[in-house]
Amino acid sequence: MIKKQYSLTVCQGTGCISGGAEDIFSSLEDEIDRLNLGEGIRIKRTGCHGFCQRGPLVVVDPETSSGLFYSKVAPGDVSDIIQSFLPGGKPVERLFYRDPASSKPIPNYHDIPFYRKQERIVLRNCGHIDPEDIDDYLATGGYQALRKALFEMTPEQIIAEVKQSGLRGLGGAGFPAGRKWEATFRAGGNEKYVICNADEGDPGAFQDRSVLEADPHSVLEGMVIAGYAVGARRGFIYVRAEYPLAVKRLRIAITQARDKGFLGRDILGSGFGFDIEIFRGAGAFVCGESTALVLSIEGKRGMPKPLPRPRTAEVGLWGKPTLLNNVKTFANIPLIIVRGSEWFASRGTETSKGTAIFSLTGKVANCGLIEVPMGTRLREIIFDIGGGVPGGKAFKAVQTGGPSGGCIPASLLDMPVDFDSLTAAGSMMGSGGMVVMDEDTCMVDVARYFLDFTQRESCGQCIPCRVGTKQMFSVLDDITTGQGRPEDIDLLLELGESVAGTSLCALGQTAPNPVLTTIRYFRDEYEAHIHEKRCPAGVCQALVSKTPSLSKREGEGDK
Amino acid sequence: MMDKVSFTIDGLEVVVDNGTSVLEAALRNNIYIPHLCYHPDLEARGACRLCIVEIGGGELVTSCRMPVESGMVVKTKSPKIEKIIRPVVELLIADHHASCASCPSSSHCELQKLMAHLRIDRRRVRRLRLPKVKAPLDTTNPCFDYDPNKCVLCGICLQTCESIHRVSALYYVGRGYTTRIAFYGDKSRCESCRECVTRCPVGALISRKT
């Protein structure tokens, strides 16, 4: 028999589930039952650990036991994992993470470079607690911030704390959260709303999804505190319908929070009432824009409202003052309340406090979800945490901020990453997508890909975005198929400036970024395509060989 | 509260009622600012983006939604405006399938007026990629046809239906470049008032002679 108590966590994030993590969980359960080890080995489902590249993941809880980190686990490994806990059992070395450079095994969770260099605040519970069990959240100190807010603080004190923390909205624009809270608090009327924006639509971004799937209560807690601070009694979570697991776990979390009295008419006997509903978005990227999102909840077509207009904090949902923040912004709130604004503001840079969360994807060894203090250098993120570019290939660029962001070249790798530095480089923080590209990536093709996305997702109401992004896409498509014209680079620059300068909302205003930055940093690639009919990276099929071959993009047009 | 405000537009000192938009004030004083989605009977939506002007120290705003403020200095023409607005009009023209000669709206078309005002150079338009396919006409409405190839999606028709005739028989469908106005065929609530046809700034809604 096993003397010691072991706690085994099995990641049940979307990535690991698609790798078969549900089967692994049930096989582990069966094996524990079969050997009658239920007393010694506790097994628990958790949300995403972030290291999706190495999934499915099984971790021996680092807080209570060895912290062994098993990666790429298959059902056939289950018996060996269980045997390792028996007297004389040895850790299953073949499942250890190996350093990509030296191939040296790194058995322990905390020693893996991917985790060691991170600072996990928003992701504090992700991968450690069972997202479907409120007791697990409570055991980590969950809902203590709510208690403190309700019984020890006034709304004014909470808002002051959020303002002093320097927290900026993590949905993309980086607007100071405290100022939004204050504006909603000050707006008149006794009917107000709190909305959590979980309409994460950027290709390659999945941090909002992971937080909702792994730690839904931290978001709920942040929202209730916000409701108390601004004077709202109803909250909505606007979540993509494409995130069924997040919706399921949110539903469970809301029910459990109601049962425990953290949501409802009289929260914890304080007299303050607040409840949260889930609203599933119908799949429009533009509905992530605040005014379009509000219209969408009202049952209307999601089309952003033009400036000048009253702020959502003053005239929002159904014309009432509305506080709208991103998932990660709310998830930060409980910690700011419990640990204080000074603690939070001690991280990050002068103008961007706290941490930044990125979905690290593309040509990088360690794909996954990461959290680092604002101001961390791109090089550390991509090479230390991300493990660099695999296959001995050279790094070429990194695209941040999703389709509205820009491509940053190798020469700027030592740039500290925060809201302002990314904007200065022609890109943006956006929702935190980070796509790494290697020497085999064609930058014109990248620009074409992102413009294809934005031109499809334009709401269609304003001319520059509707027709301009389509035109830019057509020109890029011509260039990548060998039909580029000598004047096309100037044309793209001219159109880019016009679309950015005249579009009604941020979608159109930022849509040219991928084109403008790739021309700025990789103009020679455009020139090779146009003048020499050559794709230096060898990606654009029409320019690689004249022999008929299956194009990489066949069928893409009729999606 | 002041009833009148005075401001300067293109060097001209003008006095207008408080609450007037910069665009309305300009038009009333015979200063043309390019626009397609503005209509005096309707609330300004700021959707076409063409009426951008420069105020004060160079801030660019849509004049249809910007109320005149006392002492405001407005420029309707500047290199900065020219640089970003001209391509938008060129984009529209490249996208506008039609020959003016055979269009019933010719001579009272807002797009023609815009082109003349900006002296659009066809050679610059030819740098753009022209649409390859023509969308079919929507002939489902009993009293007018809708030509999506001429439509500039100003939204005046649906705004008219919604706020003047109060029927809301038509609305946007689709997204991005394929956005259209939908008339809902035989399920339409249209009462054939033709107010939308009257206000169409181009030749996208054409009355059918029955």
C-alpha cells in the first residue's frame, strides 16, 4: 500500500482534451480502482496549464508532492504512472519534458524553463484547481476578496485601489481600468450593468478561453466586486459560442456561486445583490468592440457606433451606464483587492502595470499560454520561455495583437513588451496573440492571411473598412500569385493610411497594421514578389514552380 | 444657454443655431463637404466617413456628428484630409459597377457630385482591382429594384424605413465586402411608400414602372 498521499492532476483544457486527456483521466481512475489505491492517490481534473504543446499533461501536484511533470501522456502510459507510486516504483522517465537543446530530462514542474520564467497572476489557479469545483477555488483563498470588498471597503475605496494599481484593460486598448470604473460609478441612475468581454476572436489567441475554462470563479469574483463598486446589480458574460467548454464551466461555476451565496439577491448577507448571465456571441469578430457587443446583447446587428459618442460607462447596455472589461482584467481584481494596489503596481513598467498574457504559437518550440511581467523582453518570451525556433531555423518575425497587430522583426527582439512599446513598433498588445515566424514564412503571405480575416469580419457599415480591406486583400493576393504591379507597394501604403485614418472603429483603424509593418520591415520581400516574381521563403506556390500542384490555399476562398 | 454660436469655416465667420452639426452649417453656407450617408431628414450616422474635416489644431472628425462649438476653427480642405479621403472615394468608384450613361440616377447622383468635386483621376482608380463578378439584381420588391452593384451602403434607405415610415422592412445582411441590403422578398413588410427610393443618393434603388 501507499503510505503517502499523492495528488495527481490531469489537464482538461481544450488542447489536452483534443489530445485524449479525457480517456487518460478515466484510465487513471480505473487503474487506481483496480489496484484499490483510492486512499493514497487523489486524482483531479484541472484547467489549462498553458503548456499545450506538450499535452496531454499529467502533473503530480507540486504543492503537496513531488511536482513531477509528465508530458505527451498516452493511455498506454497510465499503468506505468500508477506503478511509480507503489513501493519501489520509479518515475516514468520517458514522459519527462526534455530540454530542446540538450535533450536533458527536466522532471520537475518548477524547473521547466517554460514555467520558471513566468509570473502567473491571472493564471494563478490555471492548471492547479478543478474548475468545476468551487471548494477547490475556495481552498486557494477564493472569494476572500469579495468578503473584504463587501464588508471592509466602500465602493470609493475599491475604485481608488483599482486606480492606484495602474491596471489597464487587457482586452486590447489598454484603457486604465480604474477610470472606467470611476466613470461608471459616477454615472447617474440606479440601473447599471457589468459586462465581461469574452468574445476572443483573434486567430491564434486563446487566453480568455483558457482562463474561463481553468478558473471561472476568479472572473465571477472580479465581476461581483465590480458590480458592488460601480453600483450594478446585473452582469453579463459575452462569450463566443465557439467556446462550448468555457460556457459549460461558467454555467457550473455560476450555479455553485449562487448556491454558496456569492451571487444572488443578498450576497453573504451584505444586502448587496448581483447576478450574472451568460450571453453567447454568434461568431462575429467585430462584436468584441464595446459598442457592437452591447448592441449584440440588445439583439441588434453588431455594428460599432461612431465617435463622437457617449462612453459605454455612461450610455451602455439598454442606454444605462455599463462597465465593460475583459476576462483577464476581471481575473486580476480579486488579487488587487486582497494584496493591495502597491503589490500589483510593483510589477511591470512605468505605464503598464502588472502582467501580460500571451498565446504563444507558430514556429516556436513551446507553444502555449504564458504570463510575464509587463516589460519582459521579446527575446526572453520567445527564446527562454518559448524555447526558440525549432528545427534549427532562423527567427524572422513575431506577430503580436492578432489580425490588427503588426509583425515585429528580429532587430527589435530586445524590446521590452508593454502596451506602449508595441504600439510604437507599429503593432499592439491586442488580445495577446503572439505568433512566431521563422525563415520559411513569407511575410507577404502573412499580410494576405490577416487581411483576408479582417476583410471578412468587417461589419460592412463604413466604406474604408468594407471596401478598403477587401481591396488591400485583392492587391496582396495578386502579389502572392505573381500578378503584382510595380506601383502596388505605394498603393498599399496609400490605402493603408487611408483605411487606418478614416475607418469608423478600431477594426478598420488597425486592419492595415500587418501590411504596413511587413512593408516597413520586410519591403525586400514585397519587391522580390513584384519585380522578380519570386517568393524568397518559397511559400507562394504560384511563384515557386510553374508545374501544377495542389495549392496550399485551395478551397480557402469558400469558407 | 446660447441660441447661436459663431465659428470659422474655411476662413469664413459663420453664425448658426446652437446644436447644428459642422456639416449642416457648412452646407447651409454653400460650402460642400463630401458626404453620402448624411440626409437632412435623418440622424447622422457617420458611416460613410467622407465628411471628415480638420478642427482646431488638426484633429480629424466626421463633420456630420460634430456639433459646432463657439470659436471653433474648421478646415474642410487640407493635405491631411485630401490624403485619406481621396482613396476612399476612389475605392468606391472602383467598386461601383455601372456606366453613368445608362443610369437613371445620372445627373442627380451624389457619387457623381463627389467625383466632380474631388476631380477624380480615372488613372488612379485603375490602379485598384476591379470586382470580377457582378451581383444579381434584387427584384423581389413589387415597386422597385435593388442593384447591389451600385449600392454604397449609406444606410439612408433603411434609416428612412425605420425612422420616417416606421416599418423597418429592410436591413443589412452579410458582413464585410458581401454586406447587402435585404428586402426579404415575399416576406417583406414593405408598404411601397417609396420613401427609400426617393432618398437613395445613387442609382441603387430604382422605381419600377408598373
